[in-house]
Amino acid sequence: MTNPTRAPRLIAFLAATLAATIALPASAAASQFPPGYEGFHTYAEVAADVAATAAAHPDIVSRFSIGKSYQGRELWAVKISDNVAVDENEPEVLYDGGTHSDEHMGVEMTLKIMHWLVNGYGVDPRITNIVNKREIWIVFLVNPDGAEADISGARFHHWRKNRQPTPGTTAIGTDLNRNFGYRWGLEGNTSTNPRAITYRGPRAFSAPETRAMRDFLASRVVNGRQQIRTAITFHEYGRLVMWPYGYSYVDIPGDMTKADHAALVAIGRHMAATNGYRPEQASDLYLTSGTTRDYEYGMYRIFSYTFELSNRDYPNQTWISGETAERADCPLGVLGLGARVARCGAFDDDLEVNRGWVVNPDGTDTSVSGRFARADPAGTLKNGPKQLGGVVSGSKAFVTGAAAGLSATANDLDGRTTIRSVPIALPAAAGQKLMFRYVFAHGVSSTSADRLAAIVEDAAGTQTTVFLRSGAPTDVDGVWRIASVSLDRWAGTTIRIRFMAADAARDSLVEVEIDEVAVTQPS
Ligand code: 0X9
Ligand code: CA
Ligand code: CA
Ligand code: ZN
Ligand code: CA
């Protein structure tokens, strides 16, 4: 393989942001890379390599398409795992390349990862373990139309965007890494000009290629939980490892938790140390919005990285960062033993994104106002703080009526409200605890009929109250407290967790908040 050297691609280095108009031949002979770059794979060669590898290793590689490009090319992908035909309950990992079509090295990296896993399986214990214990998804070339355009006539055209015309203009192409629907369209290095190389598209997910990625990600939500826990999206160039967010210069905005940030940085630094890249927050390079990485973390809390590969280092396994695969069971475990015990058990939910809780699961709740909602609570005051305006982690918790309203009793709980978790399979070992943070506040007119209960529902539907706080005719201010309850009775079974809050008997001021629900590791 030659060592290709090409013009700088990082757009910060570009003097002009307008894309050159490129003329493409009307009829396409088999495309090929310019002389000296024959080691790179054209779309047809990617498709052939993926098909041949899947055919040769049907036990661990399954090929599929996540959808079609604007011009109708299949967006080829594989799943790599043992028992590959079965959706096993194994942590999942996603790698993608070729979002920017002139960054061909990212595509080579995705192919390299596939061959690294396939060739090392049963040979290298580390790789065998990854294939057996994880489900790896690879989308090789997110933007095949652009990649073909980029090498048309066996010359490089520096074509970055897809090949979709923008209605009402003569311009072609949307920057797919500005078109994802998380905080799409903010300021920074993203353009409303259809001719610009960073054109974001008329709306989020206006491009078929980003929609295919969005729909694939959504398809990995199983039982209410996103199965993909870690991801790398491969770009070029600059030798960078970047964590979220790119949309803000703030290190830990409200839509990130402190713990996630610490883990994102730790894993990012480890990976950078293995390949000599520079680790940094994406916005340290420049502000962007609508990127793959921000969408994956913001929407699903996938621990997601952008790698800017070198445009000279044709990928070899030195640069494969297997840590994303190895840590996919519990990225927060990188923070040490305490975090592993508390956050890497059978269940962990900071309540920042939807992880499948159902409100009013039996349809019998009586609350007319103040039913549980996952929200950013407003603070309320009535003889001292009642609903607290800050949560334990990030900016979300389950709250009884998140808004403050005009009076302290405007959005408090009236009647009974219930939430129920997804099924949680508890390992058989002893010492697992249900831990959660809660606020239970009430006014002087409260009675013992007002309550907050944590309930374990077993596989047969039997409910057992394992935690109870009851009201009393005294004024109790809101304070975040921590609860810890043994689950030994249910070890080795599948349970659901319920929280029930009630303002019963006579109407009183009752406020409840729940955050950081977890089942600890066995002791
Ligand atoms: O601009 C991009 O999309 C990425 N760089 S590239 O040269 N491959 O085009 C960088 C994305 C990283 N995110 C931010 N810088 N916010
Ligand atoms: Ca498997
Ligand atoms: Ca699975
Ligand atoms: Zn790129
Ligand atoms: Ca939270």
C-alpha cells in the first residue's frame, strides 16, 4: 500500500467554504481510484469484500443493508458476533465510515475492523472474546454516492457531501455530518447555503443516508433500551479522538451528566494513547451541530467518538481501538471500582433519556394532575422548598408535575401515579441492591395516606413494597435522599421496578422526584 498524501481536509483549514462545481461523466464506467490509491476500495469493491467475507464466515458475519442512498445504492452493513443470527442479550457497538465521501480512509478502517475481527476469531483471545461477548455493527460507507462522485474519472474531486439536489436551487449535496437531528441547525461550522460544503440540508434528516442511520439506530432499541452502548464514526484527517459534544463549547452542558463526561474523557484518552492521536472534545476543533456523534450520545447516551484518521496511515490494527468494544457492557466502569459496583449492575438509569419506563402501566392511576413525567423540574417554594429545581444527574428526573405553576399546589400530585421499568434480569448472586435518589416533600395538611413506594414486581406479576415513605401533618421540605434496598429475594429472577406516589384521602401538597435508579452489582 502506498502512503497517500492529499490536500488538507479539515474544513478549518479551507479558505473558502463554497464547494467547487464538479463535472461528472454522464455514463459511469467501473469507477477507480486515481493512480497510487488503488489500495482504496470503490463502492463496488466495498460491496464485494463485504459480501465475500459474510459468505465465508456465515457463523459470525451477517450482511444487510440499512437502506439506500439518494441515488439508490445499498448502504451495506454487517453484524459480527457469535450466534450471529440471534439477537442475543449482548452489549452492542457501532462503527461507521465514509459519511464524508472524500475521506476514504474511514471506509478502509471499517473494512479493516471487519477483517481484524474475522481473522482473529478463534486465534487471538482478545478478539475471540469481543466476538463472543458483543454484537458489533459496521456501516462501511454511509455516503456511497459522494464517494463515487469523488473519484469519478479516476481523479479526486474533494466531494464531501451526498449527491442529493436541494429543491429550488441548482446546488447538489448535503453535508451528512450536519444533517442529524440532535440540536440541528445551531450556529458554528454549519451552513444554510446549499452550495456550501457544510450545507446542513433544509431540515434535519432531509438526506436518505442520515435517515437510514437514524432508523438503524432506532431499530436497536429493544425492550425500551438502546442496545448500542459505544460507537466510533471514522473521518479524516488530523489524528484526533473526539468526544461529544460538538454543538457547544461547554464541557458538560445540561444534556450530559458529569459521570458520562468523566467516562467519555477517560476512554477517549485511553484510545488516543494507543494510537498517538490527540484526545479532545469535538468543539475544541470547531463548533458543529447535526453530527453523527452528537446524535448518538444526545439521543441515546451511546458513548460515541469521532476519529479523525491520518490521511497517510493506511489502517493497520495498531489503530483499531478495541476499547469501545470491550467497555460496551458498562462505559461508566472506567471510573473505577465504586462506579462499577454502583453503575454496572443489572440496571442503571440516570433518567436522562427514555429507557422504557411506562407511566400508568395498569391504566388504574387516579392522578388528575402531577402524574410522573421524565422532565427538568421547576423549583417550588411553600414554607420552604418542596419540589426541588435541580436533579441529581444531568437535567432530568421523574417528577410529579414538573412545572411550578402559579401557586405551590398548582402542579403537585393529586391522586395516585405509577411508573414501571422494563424487565430487569437479576444475576443469581447475592448482594444486589436497588438504589435510587428521591425527594418526598409535603405540606402540613398531609396525612399517612400520602406516600412514595418502591415496589418489586416479579415475573408472575406479584408486587412487593420494598420501600415506603408516608406523609404526616407536618411540613417536610424537599431534600434529595438516597434509598438502598436488598434484592436478594429476587436474585436469579427477572423483575420490574415500580414507583408509586399518592396524594390520597384529602388533597394536600405532595411533591415527589426520582433520579438515578440502579441495581448494584452483587457483593
Ligand atoms: O467537520 C466535521 O464534520 C468533522 N471534521 S472533517 O474534517 N472530517 O469534516 C469534525 C467533526 C467533529 N465535531 C466538531 N468539530 N464539532
Ligand atoms: Ca452473540
Ligand atoms: Ca442483542
Ligand atoms: Zn469528515
Ligand atoms: Ca438524571
